[in-house]
Amino acid sequence: MNVQHFEKGLHYNDRELLIFAKKIGKLATYCQRVKDASSLIRVEAERRPTKKDNDQVKMMITVDLPKKQLRAESRRKNPIDALDRCIEKLEPQIKRYKETTTRFGRAKIDASRRRGSEA
């Protein structure tokens, strides 16, 4: 798993970087292909001067997988909250990718279709 992190106008301390690494690493638990060398996770964060305090940090996460690109974006008050929201958005996308691309997922879908046609 290759992770690229870009930040504009933000500076993290060591504790925050460790939290980021753990949370991004959790994405790999949903699908084995996220751990592959062919996959890339790109995290972009920027602090923007806005009138709304809750929209100051914009975070975008792009997950490049074989044959698919998943993306989530969030605007929050601090980077940790923005990262949490992006991960919440990516979890179902990764699960859906796993179901449609792995043979175990396809077998599960085929079995449910067969059960539905028998009824």
C-alpha cells in the first residue's frame, strides 16, 4: 500500500500523524487489494480561510485500485474530524468494490441471485 500525503496550510504534530496512519491503515482491513503494491492512497488536506468555522479544513482521499478509483471529500473544523468523515464515506465503497471484484464476493452475489430465482 502506497500512501501519499499532501498538506497545504496545515502542520501536524507527531501524535496527529500517528492517528492519521492508524485510521488510513484501517481501510486495508476491508479489502486485501488495498494492501497491494499496485494500490495507492492519496490524502490531500488544505486549510482554507472561510466564513464558516466548520468548513476550514478540506480533506480529499483518493484510493487507486486495480480497475477502479474511489474518492471521498469532507470539509470540517479540524483535520481529524475530516479524516473520520472521509473514511466513513470510503468504507461502503471499498466493501462494494470487494464484492464485485473478488471471487468470494462474486460467489456470494451469485448464490444470493440463485436463491432469489428459486423462490
